[in-house]
Amino acid sequence: MGVRIGNVGIDTNDMEKASAFWQKVTGYQVSSSDDTSTYLEDPNKGGPGISLLLVPEPKKGKNRLHLDLYASDMNGEVKRIKKLGATEVNSFADGNSGWVVLADTDGNQFCVVAE
């Protein structure tokens, strides 16, 4: 294939809050920012970027796309991310295997998956 995922866009109603949340979750850094968008990038250049896009409408319904974040310590990462403001939506975990569905500060759902 001749393509790769270079960036994932996430809608937000609060740029400052979303930017702080996703930087803390991923360790990514702000590459560029203006009044309507913030671009976060992996400082190691190993993963796709994240574009935070300011939108006027609130999230409604289920995400049609979500991130899967792989972690060697799924339970530890879930606890850490919840302390950053995420809420737990559902759990398909069995010990330190499976995955947990979380929602970010805008209600966008993502999964923390055991590696």
C-alpha cells in the first residue's frame, strides 16, 4: 500500500481543556495552534499526529471512529487517564487483558487495550 495514517482529527468544544488532556494522555507536544485547531505530534515521530478541531456543536451519539491506545499496564493507564478527566464508558477487561472504553473531556470515546 502507498498510504499511512499521518493524522487523526478529534472535535472539541474546549480547545484548552482538550489540548491539555490529550497531551497528558499521549505525551505528544503542540506543533502548531490557532483559534480553531491545535496539532499535536509525537516527539519521537513514531505515531500519527492528532488534530484537535474546535466545533460549535456538542458530541451526539456514538463515535464513528475512535482511537485504540495500547498499554503494557492497561489497568494502570486506565487509572491514570481517568485522573486526567476521562470517564469510563464500558469495560471488557479480564485482569490485565482485554480493553476498557473511556470518554475524553468532550465525550469522545476511545479504548485502552492491553498489549
